[in-house]
Amino acid sequence: MRFQSGWGFDPHPGYSGPSREMGQRNKVFPSVDAAVADIPDGATIMFGGFGGAGFPNNLIQGLARRGARDLKVISNNCGTGDGELGFLFKNHQVGRVVAAFPGPGAKYFHEQFDAGKIELELVPQGILCERMRAFGAGIPAFYSPVGVGTEIAAGKEERIIHGRRYILEEALGADYAFIKAHRADRMGNLVYRKTARNFNPIMATAAKTAIVEVDEIVETGVLDPESIVTPSIYVDRIVQAKGMRFV
């Protein structure tokens, strides 16, 4: 798929090695920095969050410290000042962006975009969601009427179905998804808090490796099965980072 880089790197560099619990590898990492220690230059990363809610701020800060460059970023927006994804743009770590709403507060993105240092693929918000959902469902592409006859349709295949014009949209996947949840058990089942759910569950299904920061980690079996939104099969790494937002 578009933007995907190689996935052949060691998943736990410098990590002491996973223990095993209930036949599953240990997904709990000791720190944010350990959870993002292998992110390479050129990686494609999805970032959950919307309107300040559900952003994996601690993972973003860890990635800023990691210093990986030429990242391909998929997110609803491009940060607000020094917050959220603003850390990565301020550090000049991003080379390409797929976003629905860069936002007037994303000053570092706008400065670099205006200077021709960052590429942008602007995608309608609903189509952004559906492209990621399609990837997670194994659907390579789909037809949509959104954007027909506009710049969004440039270079895309068009068909008439039942008398209506549609354009072909490709599914959108990534090497990593950085997501934020409220609670996780040690297997990786996730519970979200209110609107912080937003893009996070979809992104977890659309990435090769899903890394999640949570407020609380509980023992397996504690979470009410009816409250679990993201099943453990989609989660690869968990780190607890309660109460931390910005450095």
C-alpha cells in the first residue's frame, strides 16, 4: 500500500525480552521510550486523536526524543502549537502528511508546508476514516461520490454506478499506529474514555504494529468484556503513562 516502508526490523531492540502470560507474549513495555525505540526513519505512522481528545501525547514525545526523520504521518490534524503532533513538526521530523484538517493552530506544519518542505495529501474526514477501516477489513479500495469533480478527484479512477459518478479511493495502512486508550489488560484489550475513542480503534486495525499508551493497566479478566472496544489481537505494545500530557 501507499507509503509503507519495510517491516523487517527487530521489534524490541534493547529490550530484555518478553515473558509469557497465558500463552501470549508480554505486550507491556517498561517506558514510552522503550515502546518507540525501534521506529526507523521513513516509517509511516497513524496518530489517533481529535480536538485535543485521544492523542497519544506521551508516545509522540517519545518519538520526538527518538529523533526518527522523514516520517509519513497520518492524522486528522497536524498539531496545535507545541502540542500534539506539533512536537514532530517543530523538530522537522515529518516529510509527508495525510490529513483531513491541518488546522490554523498547526503553525510549524504551515511554516514548513509554505516553504515546500512537507508534502500534504488532503483527504475528506469521512473518507480518511473509511480508507483506514477498509485496510483493516482487507478491502483494497472502494468507490465514493465524495470529491467528484473537485481537486480531490485528480488522477483517480472514475466510474458511473447506477447513474451517479464515483471515484476510486485506495485503502490506507501504516507501519505503526500510535493510539491512546483509557485502560488495557495485559493481553491488550482496550477500553476508551468517551470521545477519546475517535480514530483510535480504526487505526489499531490498519497498522502493522499498534502501540498504545493507557492511563491504567489491569490484570487480564478484570475488564468487562462488553466494554472492550479494541480486542487484544490488534494491539502489539502497551505502555502506562498516566497523567502526562506535555513536557
